[in-house]
Amino acid sequence: MSAIREYMTYLSENESQLEASLWLECHGDPLRYFHIATYATMEALDRQRESEGTMHFVERLYPLIDRDSLVQPTGDVVANTGSGPGEV
């Protein structure tokens, strides 16, 4: 949780095009989380993947991650009821 809080602070201070970042704890496994993030543009997502904050987060947690469970799909936002792109 401390790594997640640190990363969220970094994102909120450094990425204005982050629209949403949702962390879900897996029931029955308090060490497994799902992270869903949306960005205003693909460029913002690409920039954030290589950012100092993301690299720090990855270096800190990757030794603990079951890489077989890691999935990183990408795509355009096609519907959104929040404050980002897309239509309902």
C-alpha cells in the first residue's frame, strides 16, 4: 500500500492527463491488486510508462509480482461517465 500511495502522489503531481487511476484489492489475496488507469491521450500513456515515477514503482514492486498475472492492454477510451474523452 505504501508503494501505491507513493505512486499515486507522483502521478497526481506530475501527470495532468491522467483521468482516472483505480486500484482494486483482490478478495482472498491481500497481496494482489488490479490497477486500471486512463489517460487523455496515448502520448500521455506512453510518456508515463517511461517516467521516473513509473520506473521507480516498477523497480520497487516487480521482484514481488507474479509476472504470469501481469496484463497491460491498451486502447482508446470509447465511453466514460467521468471527465475524460468518450461518449456514453
